Amino acid sequence: MISEEPQIPESAQGPRVTPAAGRTAPTLRPVPGPRSAATPRPGRPGPARPAPPAQRAHPAPAAPAPTRPKPAENRSAPQIQVIPASVAGALDAAEEAVDLLLESGRAPGDILVLTTGEQHPWAAHELSFGEAAYWSQHDAGDDVFFADVSAADRAASRPVVVVAVNGDAGGTVARTLPVARDRAGALLIVCGDPQTINSALGTGV
């Protein structure tokens, strides 16, 4: 007696899925896990990631700033004006020059008047009250100041210095005119003999 294995009918095996012609079976996609903070959402740019150390560009060393040469200290020389005058008329010429300066708008405290010979009457008068009172007016600097060239070293610089060459005892002009030029900030006016003045200043004014 031959025993036969029981046959399972096809209907009991479940439906058989046959891929349609021309279509492939879909591939199952992995289920995405939780997003990390470094993973951007689709469609949104994420934070820029730093490049690996080996790929970072090292900035070029800054070039040293060029050293500027210091400007040479150049104190401009004052303008020199010579007014021809005799020894006797030098003081009057100096006073006329002062009057013109004041009329042109120059402040009285800007002017210093020096004499190479006899003192200006104002200076002689003020000195009669003592040198302290006399030089206090110089230090105040609010008026024209008259002095002998022998005091030029003590007198402070002023924008305008007027020199009356009303005497040249012992070569006073040659010794003191360069000092007067140093005291003048903008203008030096010298009233006297042009040849004597030019020789003392070493100029061809």
C-alpha cells in the first residue's frame, strides 16, 4: 500500500505576489533615527561646519607698517624789513613803524622795540621806578615793550621785533642783531644804515 503525502492546496498557501512586468520590487528604506543637532533639516541650511585643522587656511602675517620719517624741525625764519634811516633818525623811524603795525591791526603785545644806542624815552621813564616794575610790564605782555639791545637776551620772543640802530658803540649792532632776529617770530624790522644792517645779519636785504 503506497502512502501519498498530503498536498496542500494552492488556495491555502496565501496569495502569491508576482511583480508586474516591467516593475521591480520596491526596496525597503531604513527607518530614520532621531536627528542630531548637527544634521540640518531638509531644505534648511545648517550651521557651517569648521574645516578640519589640516585644511584651515592660516592668515598671512601682517606686513610691518612703514616707518614714517620724523619731519625735520624747521623753524621758519622771520621776514626781515630794513628801513633806511640815519643814526639820529632811527628812533623816529622805529616809532613810525610801530604806529603802522598798530594801525594794520597788530596787537600791542606782539611788538618788542630794541635800541642799539640811547634808550627810548618810555624805557628810561619806566626804569626810573625800578627794574622789577619795568620787567613786570614786559612779563604782562599786553603792550609794546621798549628795551635796550643789551637786554635782548632777557626779553621774550614776540611776533614782531623792531630795532632802532641809533648807535653802534663797540660793534653793538653786529653782536645784537642776530639775537633780535632770533626773538622775532614773524617779522624783524630794522631802522638804520642798510649796509651796517646787512653786514650784521649776513644778508643782502
